[in-house]
Amino acid sequence: MAGTDNWSNPVSPETSAGLGAVTKARSNKLRSRHVTMITLGGIIGASLFVGSGNVIREVGPAAIVSYLIGGLLVFFAMRMLGEMAASRPAIGSFMEYARVGLGDWAAYLVGWLYWYFWVGVLAYEAVLGGETMHTWIPALPSWAWSLILIAIFVGTNVISVRTFGEVEFWLASIKVVAIVVFLGAGILFALGLWPNATVAVPNLWEHGGFAPNGIGVAFTGVALVIFSYFGTEIAVMASAESVDPAKGIRQATSTIIWRILLFFVGSVLVIVTVVPWDELPVPTDVANAPFTIALAKFGIPFADVIMQLVIFTAVISVLNSGLYSASRMFAALADKGFAPKVVATRSRTGVPVIALLASTIGGLIATLVNFVAPSSGIFDFIMNSAGLVALFVYVFIALTQMRLRQKMTPDEVAQLKLKVWLHPWLNILLIAAIAAVVVVMLTSESGRAQVWTSLIATGVLLVFWPLVRRNLRRRPDHASNERIPSNEGVVND
């Protein structure tokens, strides 16, 4: 609760995340392998398997640069989050650090926006999964399949965090194995070592050059790809419910992020090497997805069926992770007084059941709106208005880490086991890059729609802030956030 955070306590599996006795049983905690796969697989979805085709068609082979820059920006944000989280893992993650570093208003805003984002993701993935199931088994309508998928993953989440982790481990494993096989086959094909293949490396420059539309487009392309990486912060939240939170944080923010960069940048490199960029069709469905086209080049039969199965796995994986993320953030909001107290109610296994069910209801409403009133524009508004949440989160992480580091003594900084490099210049670079992405978004009609609808959603939250603040001040456990304990940020392994 606010005012009783005890940030000075040493980190241990029992004291981390503020869960108390309900999560002391190690059998209900996540293991290192769970955290690893949640990090690796949590962001690998349709945005990579299908959406990368749009980026490549617009940027050309220089899309490699776009994905590299976007990935590095997210890596910097994760490093900043890691510095804060390694000392005191918290399920609210960046929301809790924003509260301590910037104040209640920041935590309220970023927490609710993040929850709203994942509710929208739940609806989107449920719709996509339902439509996929309907194509396979048309006996049931798409909306029925959507409800069934939601029910299944509510079940996996409600049992325990360990059950969520185990399901996500195997779903993510399928995606990771698929990409590893794709990268291996692609390298062999590009070098002419694949059956009936010739050296394909010249495709990188023979079709109008490496940057056929200008190198500047590669930088503006960052605005398209940076959203593909959103979701890495789930690992930091999950680490707070693991056997060794401090280890999980370091693992998620230092080593695994490089593998994610390899998967994204490596996959795009393979695609633009194997398939001339100007021969890629518009990725309207799985059959036209860049991964499917590349697999067909390899001569692999049933390439579209294989990719449909992989993408469906990615969809339900994100649905599973989305339920976890939304419920944990909603519970964290309730813990700090930003949501009704009942939402923080947890089961004997530590699952915030009310938060999970409430988040599910939010996702269900958005899902049903898509089927019942598809022309109303409500579903599109929900999707668009969550568009800037990723950027908001990264900016809040950068500002919070700057603020918390300013409050530390030189001795405390020296004791940090996980540090942000070039502080505070890296923070300033990240914030400036995010601002540039927003400017680029304003140059397109779809980008402007996301910016303005996101600002409307933010404005609605700000309208309710005075009421929330008044209720906070009435709480007996509420204390000012003006001061942070002197040893904040010190890692105690």
C-alpha cells in the first residue's frame, strides 16, 4: 500500500512484488525458463509474421535498419526499467516506479492506459483467433470461437501464475522454434546452400538499392516497427512472481533482449534477402504474409498452412499474456488506491481473480462490439485510442528512472548491479526519439487517428483524476511521495 512500500527491504522471493503470504509457496512461482520464454515469445506475434510485410514494402531492404533502431530504443527503455526493477521487483512494474518517482498522477495515468491497451489487445486477438478457428471449423460462428478462446485462457490464468507460465512457455516455444528454423533455412538459402537455390544476397541491393525510397524512410519506418516490440515489459512483471526476482529482472533486461533483436532483425534480413522486396504482395492474410512467401521460396510444401498454425499459436499466446498483464496491472492499480479495493482480491494461489474477471469483461465487451456493431466505429476507436500507450510507457520509464537516479547518493549509484549507460543522456535520447515517432505518425491519416484518439482516452482519465486524488487522500495508508528512502535502487542479491 502507499506509504508502506518498504523499498529499503532486501529482495527475496518472499518479499518481492508485495504479494505477502499468498505467494510464498515456491510451487506457485514462475521458474527461470518461464520468464525466459515469456520474454522471448511475448512479443512475437502477427505484427512480425504478417505486419513486417508492410514495413518492407514501404522501406525496402533498409527495413533492417528500421527494426534495428526500433529494437535498440526498446532495449534502452528495458535497461532503464531493469535498473529500477532489479532492486525492488513489483507486479505493477513501471506504474509503481512512476508513483514513487513522479507521483500518484503519473502512476494513475500510465497504469490505466496500460490496462486499457491490453483490454484492446484481448479483443483484437480474440477476434483474430475466432475468425481463424471459423475458417478451420465453420460449424461455429467466429464470435462463438472468440468466446471459447477467451474462456480457455481465463481458465489457465485463474488457476495460478505457474499455470499461466507453463502454458505460455509451450506456446512461446512453438514461435521461437519456428523462427529459429526459419532463420537457419533462410541463411542456407541466401548462401546458395539450400537445394535448388542460388546465392540470393544481391537481392539486398539489386532492386533499386538498399534504400530504394531513400535512407530517410528507414528512419521514419521506426514509427511502424517500434510497436512490434511492445510487450517486453511483461517479463519484468512476471519476474516479480518468480522464484528469483532479481535474477529474472537482469535476465529479461540484459541478455534476452538481444535475442529478441536477433529474431526480429534476423527475420527481416532473411526475408529481404530471399525475396526481392518489390515482389512481396500486400499482406492481407496469411497466404500473402512475407514469412509464407519466403517458405514457398524454400520449396516447403503447405507453407501457408504451416504459417497459419504458427500465427494462430502467436495469437493465442498474446491472448494468454494479455490476460496476465491486464489483470496484474488492474490489481496493482487497486493496491495503490487508483481502482476499487475489491479488484485487488487474490486467491490462495496469488491470482488477482477479480482483476482477471473484470479485465476479461472489458475484453468481451470490445470483442462483441466488433461482431454486433461492426460499422459503429467503436471497435476501431478502441484499437486506435490505445495506439500511443507504448510510447507513453517508454517516456514514463525514461522520466521515472531519471528522477529516481537523481534522488540517489553516489554510494547508492555505485552499488547498483544493473545500470543505465550514459545517464541521463540515454534517457534524453529515448524521449527525443519517441517525440520524433509521434511527429512521423502525424504525417499519415492512420497515424493521426491513433494520436488524436489516444489523446482523447488520456483526457478522459485526466477528467477523473481529481476525484481519484481526493479518495487517495482519505486513505489512512496514503503518504506523500515527495521523499524516497535513502537506499532506494540498491540491489541486495
